[in-house]
Amino acid sequence: METRERSATRAIVPAGQQGLAVRSAALVARGLRDLTRDSNWIVKKIFAGHTSSLAISSMGHACFVSRQFRRAGEYGTGDFGQRVVLYDMEMNTPMIALSVPNEAAVGTQDLPATFAWSPGARYLVAAWGGWQSALHSFDLHGKMFLGTFGEFGVIPRCLVWSGTEKYFVEACSGGKGASLRLWRVRDDGMSPKGPLSGQPTSELSVPGWLERQTYESEFGEEGAFGGYGQTAFSPDEKTLASVIEIHGDWADDSIALLAVPTLKKQNAFQAQGHITDLSWTHDGRKIIYCAAGQAYSLAVETMNFELLPFGAELCVCHPHLPLCICYSSWLKNSAKGRLFLVDLHRMEVLDEYPAEGVVILRWNGEGSKAYAATQSGMAYIYEPTLL
């Protein structure tokens, strides 16, 4: 006869109703949505018209210049004047229009702009031709304009935060007037101007170690330093990778690896053609970059590059896994390009979707979704089933 008691861990116990209801509701909502689509990509129209620049936060909020955003009391459709606006891509709804002191009315000319969301999506740094020639900082949790810093001559090509919001960098073109400026972000939370203000911690102008690719007497600006392009911090925030742009249709850009926060040169690599995008892999060992429509992998330790078996103009690596979302504007036997997910270990395309005119890619903070958008207002949201 068995005398031992059965383990309590095998007993059936009542579960909390609230947690179960919340999880069940999320699963049902996801299931109903999945029944209505054949792809992991959701496509939406988030704004009409055209914008010169946009940025997407880790929460799926887009920032861009719009003429159709209506303030309270405005009705109808049409041109309401240019303004920098925020849009929720998930909910497909406009949020707010940003304003700064002494903001003047902007005419019909499309003005350049550059935006950068902090990784936590609380802060936004913006530069726009309709504002003062300086970087404008906003606290979007408090819905406050924090102030300006970092005056410039031309709109920056690229604004980037590091992964833990410890550093912020601005990359500018402009040939001999180009610069790369880095700020150390304050984390005391006490300054009324927010985490960014004052002079940069370090700055790099024309790199002294860079050689021209042509003779100035024969080719003028052809082959000369054009400025700094796409820029990205390594996952450990110790290295900054920045594209060194070279003038000329047939010139070859380079990737400079710079120490953070000093911006001293660690290494440099000359690519083939103009580099349109770059992204660090999650482990910091490689940089995936796109040049002249082709994708490559650059090993950081050896500076050896590898031609990848697919073309791409944009790329963004997953924050925790060996995966990468890419975009190519040209696909063989098709008038459209494609968005696609690549397994970087097996170099296998796992998922793809036809798309046109994509100008930005972004993973959310958890890596459970990816976002893409076009300058004409189309948004693509990727929800993979396995991540």
C-alpha cells in the first residue's frame, strides 16, 4: 500500500483571473489579426504628400515634416503649412505638432530636416531648415521643448544616440567645413535643459589621415573629402563607426572606426562605391554595410570584408539576435524592391515583402517588431512569429 503523499506541485490550483484575461485578450487579438493577413508585414498609409526626412522611435512613433497636420480648430484637408509632427504608426493616428519659440511661417519650399529619437523614446533631437540653425531638444514624456544646443552651418546628415543614451553624436557633410561632434549625455535629471546642452565633449573635422582619391589640379572636388554620413555606435558604446563620404560618382567611401568619447582613429576601411547605410551586429563583431546597392559584412577585428549573397541599400541588425532587416530598391524580374529578413549565420532570407521607396528601417527596443517607412507616407510594420 502506498503511504507517501503526492507532491503538491502536481496539484491543480486556481489561477489569477486578471493576468489570464490580459494574456488571453492579447492572444485573441493577435490571432484575429493574423487570420486576415498572409504576411508578417502590415502596410499602412500614415500621411499624405511627401516629406524630405523622417525618423522612427523604438515605440513605433514617426517624426517628419508635414503639411496636412491639423491643429485644434482647423478643419478640412489641404496645406496647413509645414510643421514637424509626430505620428503613432501602430495606432495609425497623428499625435502632436512640435513648436519652438519664435517659430516663423514656412513657405512652400521643402526644407531639409534630420531627427533622432533616444532609445527609450523619451527625448527627440531635431534639426529643421524652418528653425534656428541649431539642434532642438524635446522631452516627449513631459511634452516640453527643452532648448537648443550645437549650432551648425548646414543641416546635419545624421544624428545618433548610443544604446544606453550615454552619448549623442552629430555627423555633418560640407567638405572642408564638415564635422563629427560628440556629446556626453548628462544623467542627473536635474538640468532644465534636459540631458543635452552646451559644447560637445569632442569634435573631429577633416580627418588628417585621409588621402584624396584624385589629383585636385585635374579633378577639382572629385575624389575629395565630402563629409560624414551614416554613423552608428557599437553595442558596447566604445567605438563609433562613421562613413567618410568622398565627392564624385565613381569615388569610394570609407568607414572610420573611432574611439568613444575621444573620436581618435582606431581603424579605417575603404569600401567600393558610395555607402548608403551601416549597422553593427548584436555582438559588436561585425558591421553590415550597403554600398552601391550591394550588402557586405566587415569583421571589426581583422577589417576583412565579405560580399553577402544579396543586394541592399538599407540595413538594420536585430538588437539581440543574428538577424538583419534589409531593403533593396531593385529586385530581379520585378518593378518593385523588397523588404526582407536575413539570418546572418546561414545567410538565408527568411521573409520578404515587396516595397517601394523605403528610406528608413528600425527595430523596436525588444526586437519583437521592425518598422519601415517611405517619404510618401507608407509604413510597414513587421511582426515575426518566432521572435
